[in-house]
Amino acid sequence: MKALIKTAPGPGAPEWADRPEPRPAAGEVLLELVAAGLCHTDLGMIHGDYGPGSGYAPGFPLVLGHEYAGRVVQAGPGTTVPVGSRVVGSAHLTCGACVWCRRSRSMLCESRKVLGLDVDGVFAERFVVPERNLAVLPPGLPDRLAVLAEPFAVAAHAVDVARLGPDDDVCVIGPGTIGLLTLGALAGRRVTVVGRAEDTPQAARAKELGAAGVVTAPDEVEALHGRFDVVFETAGTAAAVTTGTRLLGRGGRLICVGLPAEQARFSSAQLSWNEQTIVGSRAYDVSTWASVPARLGAAPGLESIVTHTVHLSDHRRALELVESRQATKVLLHP
């Protein structure tokens, strides 16, 4: 079979090359790739950003990719998912037995490995995953929407962490992919999206997806300070975290979804005075996936986030589309 393989650590483009077909062990299934998503984490792996101390421990050669929709072609011993089922699922390989897995916080499992970052991933014609990672898709859910399931699970978990009340005034900072998916996971709520002046195309998409308001001018953002009950920071910058704390009203909650490279600055006195809370939201738990297909189906407009479809063998073009910001989301197919 063919797969997109990074052959060595450090910067370097992957190769579309032959790879032995994996076989499912007990509790695993073999999937054929329907479609995969390309994200900035994949770009980080290609550019050599993830080595010792990064939180990932890749071995090479490594098949890249962790966002997938697939079809079951072979079921390993002890599995029950029917052959032919279309599925999406978690990219996390966790032990299922440690204290964090037992508390439904498997994203904190100390033995967690991630497809395409620690072990072989999904940018391949076929790949193996544990059955417990999977959620079966309903027949009517389009492939172009289904391929968003993994990053959508990140957004869905953040919404669950927020513990929203019925009347909460909600804001999402950052109209990138995760921000737009968070907007989709908040379907049915009035949501304000905050971005930067250079986010004009993404801001327009946020409006199309139902944002009640989209604000990008600095003076207009400042006018919103102190307003919101819940703010989701999805931009992944220290400045966005600082802005998030300023947007909070009394008793407000800032949900940090992004991963800034630098440290954020904010006033802890403000947090104490107004009894505000900052909460981290990391990826998702295995249990999140039970609700993902239905929640994704409730936001069909998210399919518009997929702006380009590219064959895996044309991965250089796909990388250029993402890095140049010509694309919001690139779908890869075998």
C-alpha cells in the first residue's frame, strides 16, 4: 500500500511511498482511508518542530496524519463493528486503566500516544486503530463534514468543559479552524466572534456559520471588555489569552483551547476581584466521541470549512495551501 511517510527527524518533506499493510490485533480494526484532514500540527511534524521535550516522541520512518474518516475493511479478534461501516475516531492511543482514563480524562493518560505524531498515522491507504476509539457515522453525514470530526471533538470537549448556562453570553476568540468548529459546536447559541484585522476571510465565514457578531477592529474589541460570561480562546496566542481575560464579565470563565508558544500576561487581581476562572481544555476524552457524529450533523454548515481537496500524493500543494492561508481546511484523499 501507499502512505505519506516522514523518513527522518528534523525539517524535511514526507514521501508518498510503499509501506507494508498493517494487520489488526485483538481489539483493533483495519480501516481504508476515506478522507483525512491536514492541520498545523502535521506541518509542525514536517518542519521538525516535535522532538525531545515537545510532548511527542516520534520514531522514524513515520506515517503522518491524525484526522480521519475511514471505512472498516477488516475486524480484529474481539471487535464488533461491522465491516463496511464508515467511522471517525480519536487519534489518541491510551491505556484505559490509569487514574486519568478511569476519570474520563484520558487526554492526560501518561502513556498516551498520538497517531501521526508518536506512532504511524492515517495518511495512508489503510491503517489500524483500536475499535474503542471509533464512532460509527450515520448514512446521511457527508464525507467532507465527517473528516472534520477529530478537530470538532476538540471544540466539543471545550464546550463541555465550559458548563454553559442557558443565558450565558458567549464569545469565541480566533476565527481559524478550531474557532469555527467551536462556533459549530455552540449551534443554537448567540455567539460573538473576535478576530484580528487580517482575519477578514475567516470573519466572513464565521458570519456565514451563524455568528451573531464578528468584531476585528481593535477599538470595537475594546468596547466589548467586561461583557461575556464565557470566552473560548482558540487563536493560540498569548495576546489572545490576555484579550480573553479582559473580555470576561463578573463571574466569567475563560476556556483556553489554543496552545500559545509564549507566556500570557493578565491581572490575577482582576480574576479575584471579579471571581473569574481560567480553565484549560486539552483535546478530548475517548467518551467525547459518543456524541460527535450527532453534534457534527447538527452543524452541517461546517462542511464549508473544507475549501480544498487534494490527493495525498500531491501533498506539497496541500502544504502550500495551508501555509499561505489560501485554504481554511484541506481534505486529503488516497
